[in-house]
Amino acid sequence: MTSPVLPSQGRVRPLGLAQVSITGGFWGSRQAVNAAATLAHCESWMERLGWLANFDRVADGTTAPDRPGWSFSDSEAYKLLEALAWESGRTGDPGAEAAIKRLTGRIARAQDPDGYLNTCFGHGTQPPRYSDLEMGHELYNTGHLLQAAVARLRTHGEDDLVRVARRAADHVCRTFGADGRPGICGHPEIEVGLAELGRALGEERYVEQARIFLDRRGHGTLRDIPLGRAYFQDDIPIREADVWRGHAVRALYLTAAAVDVAVERGDDELLRAVERQWERSVARRTYITGGMGSRHQDEGFGEDWELPPDRAYCETCAGVASIMVSWRLHLATGDVRYTDLIERTLYNVIAASPSPDGTAFFYANPLHQRAPGREADPDEVSPRAEAGVRAAWFDVSCCPTNVARTLAGLQGYLATTDDDGLQLHQYAPSTVRAELPDGREIAVEVETAYPDSGTVRVRILADGLWTLALRVPAWAAEATLAEDGRTRPVEPGMATVRREFRAGEVITLELPMEPRFTWPDPRIDAVRGCVAVERGPEVLCAESHDLPHPGGLDALAIDPRHDPRHDPRHDPRHDPRRDPRSGPRAEPGEVLVRGRLAAPPDRPWAYSGAAAASAADVEWFDVPLRPYHSWARRGPSSMRVWLPIEGE
């Protein structure tokens, strides 16, 4: 099975690259750009900066104290290898295959005879192995190597990359096993790598080592730092925690591993702990975009309801890790809450990061950009993660390779099967072919322009008796399902059809795509008195490019009494010649709300004993809102998702 995640048991089973093919549309175009541009872009930058040459220096014995890159730069080569492996498995691209062999050869030469593999520690005048478990990232790097090997094993079979990873995993087990060194890594990742490689190779001791690392954490094993042990998730044992805290990516990688171990060991207590943490963290510590991490100081979670839009960090890597967690939870439980969050995160975090040409990226994903950033130099490394523009590369460049591996293996998150049928979770033009445990064959073709359109047609390609289940998102309260000449309403959750299917027939899901207002919980202080607009799975935003003058975003307020759901201009069939009073039709992907600009006068002191009066003579106008994932594509801009309400 060519799937990024393949548990040995669960409520549903994932389908992978061999069973699901994305054939076009929103995600098909992004996969194509990823393959044509992003993969080579990442390798080029790592070559240029000397991160790949670090492996050569170790192999040649020429490592020096001035080694380029952070201690975790090795992991970028491994994440790129994982992306290349999924891409080669997806398309058979000879360029991807050549790159895998090229990179594997250089990495294999740097591996020590005992399996240790790292370019920052343990060679020449470098610090000794595992001398900085808090911030050295040695085991973190190894974890990404193991995930790359899983992708290669499942798409190609055992080769040099898999053998390198096996030796590295054996070294970790010898060094940190039950009778070895009682340490853990400051950045979780080795745990999820060990668990998945253990499943892929049938090596139970790798899963056991992942469990050992999980159970060691939360007891003050690591040295304390000014940000506190919560930064490492070393403050509370994972079974006792009620919510995610500390560094967001660390927390989520650790949680993904906890689900893996819980499932493989039948550990219901551990699985319930993760479900409890997911529920509170999603309910109180997650942005409307699905983004996670509200603090810049530690790239971490804030307290409950601490979700400032302008200081949102929402690291792209945290979005990737959130999907990893939610997908594992869905496979274990079958609960569609998890695939709902995956959809939200895909469209509003993952899709927001790369530029249309796949060669620049957002690291942080704020929901309010007060001042336009400066155009990024495509030939320079950006030192800032929160610059307000997509950058070609970063000093800490974990996000481009994380986006690359996610897009390359994306079809592994679209569909599942159980003993009686097929479940479709994410909608894209695609073909799905699967075999149920009793030998029944399933074959369907999905036709859709989602998210531009809410129509999803599932064409049956083979006869058979089985159950088709289609996810109805939580926001789709007025969805319908048409099959066998009948149309019926369906509730959010899974809409199911079980009968004898015939090749050629079509089942059609209609999701309501009218724009809608979304109101925040009043406990989120930072956006009290504001409203957001969503359309389908996409969160929308206002951008300074669309306002009468560039500085107008701070003075913008909207009138929520003008409900965009009832505006005929959002209907593609609208003809302004027949109804000239309503104005021109909205452009594709655009939503119009009623707004005004009325900035209060500047004063020598920002505070007053009287409320600021609204200007009486302001003019109302149509404010175009666009998908958040497309902001800053027309050049640097200011932007906001949460829109102040007139009079609030």
C-alpha cells in the first residue's frame, strides 16, 4: 500500500498512490507545480547554501567548525527525499528518480559504520554525539530520514535509502533503548518516524522504541530553558495532558506518534488522551483557517482563546503536522470531525504557503497584515519568518520541503475503505480503484470543480454491491444527494448509499457554496466585534489592493445586514442587464460585502473619555473579498480576515 500512513488496525483503511489518482482541478494543478518547480527549487537552494555538501564533508573527513546551516538542516534533505519518493511513485518521473539516487548516494557516504548519521555532531572538531539533546535536533533529523525511507519503501521497495534508514533506526534503538541512554530529543519527530518505519518493515522494536520515547517525555528529562519545558512537551506526561501547549510543530509531531503507538498497541488510554487534547485545542486554540500557534516567541500555542489575528504565527509546518494528527485520528476512529479539519487546513494553510509558480513560500500565516511587506529578493535568504510576503528560501527553511512532501503524497489523504465500501473525504477530480477484504472491486471517477463549485459527481466504473459514503462538511447544512433519479437532503457527516451499483451511473453531491458570515466566540478578545466571511472550505479576506486607497484597511467596517448569501451578483447566472440595480456580477472566486472607510481623526493621545463618533457622510461601497490562500499574490499588501462590524 503506497500510503503515508498505514496502521495495522483502525475503523477505516487508507488508500494510497496506487489506488487514488488526482487528475486535475485545484489540487491537481498544485501537484503539477510542485513536481515541475518546487522539488528542484528546494534541491537547488540546499546545494547553493552548502547544506547538501555537509554530507560530502563528513564522508571526506573535511568537516570544519564553520559548517553551514542550522543543526536541523539535514532534515530538509530528508523531507525532500520523501517528497521525491512520493512523486516518483505517483508519476514515475525519471527526474525524481534520478534525484533520489543522487541524494541517497551522498547521504549514505556520510553514515558512520554503527549507523549514526548527522553532519553537525560527532565528527572532527564538532561537539560529541547527543551532547545537546535539547536543541541539537539529532534524533529529529533521523526521524525525517525514516519517514523518507517509508515513502521509498512503499513506492519502490527496499533500496539504499531504506538500508541507510534501517541502520540509523537500529543505532537509535541500541543507544536509547530500555537498557540504553535515558534521553529524548528536544524536537519530537523520531517517534513518528520509528513508528511508521516499524509498521512498514514489520519491525516491532522500532514501534517499541517510539513508545519508550513517548513515555519518557513529560518528566523533566530535558534541561529547563527560559521558555519552559512546555516548549519541548516535557512538562506533563502525554497521557495526563488535556491540551496542546508549547511549540506547535513539536506538540503535533509528538501527538501523531502517540496515535501511531496507541493504535499499534491497542492502548485505548493513550488514544483517549489524544482525542481529549484535540478537542480542546481545536475548540479553543485553533484559528478559523485551521492554523495553529498564536505566539511568535516560541512558535507555540497560547492559552485558551488567545488567538490574535495580527500576531498569529500559524506556521505552515504546524498545518502539515495538524493534518498528520487528524488523519491518524480519523483512521483510528472514523470520526469525520478530523477530516473536516484537514479540509480547512489544506485550503487555508497548505494552499496559502506556496506562490503560484511554486518557488516562494509563506512560513507564518497571520490573519491580519497591518502593513505591506517588502517585495522579497528571489536570490536572497529571508531571515524573517513573518515578513508578510512569500520568500524563495528562509534561514530556517523547514516549510518549503514540508509543503513539497505533503503535496506529492496528497492523494493518500483523499479516500478510505472499510469492510463494506468506499469513503471519500476530500474532493478533487480523481479516479479511485480499491479492493475490499472479501475481493469485491470498487472503481469510481470523481468529477468536480470544487471549491469553485459545490457539485461533486461520482461516476461508477464497475458493477457491484457496496456502500459509497461521501463526507458532508460541517458548514454544509443544506447539502443534497442525487442518485437513482431521486434527490434528498443530507446532513453534515457522511452521506451513504448502499446498493447494487452499475457501471456508468452517477451519484451527485451538491454542497451549498453561497458565502456565509462566521462569528467568533466572544471569549476571543482580539476579534470581538468582528465577523469573517467563508465560502465553502475557503476563508476569505479583504486586501488593500481592492480598496479605494492603500491605507484604508485599518478604517474598514462592514455592514452584516447586507447578507452576501442573498446577493444575486454571486450567482454565476446573474445578468446585470436584466437587473441593473444590483450592479455587475462578482468575479469568479470573489465575494462582495457592503463596507465603508471612516477613519477617526488623529489625536495627540490615542485614548479619550468619549467614544469616537462615526463619520456621518461616509460612502458605502462593495468590498471584494478573496480566498485567503491567494493573498499577496498581486504584490505586497495589507490584509485582514476578521472584519470590524459597523457600529461595534
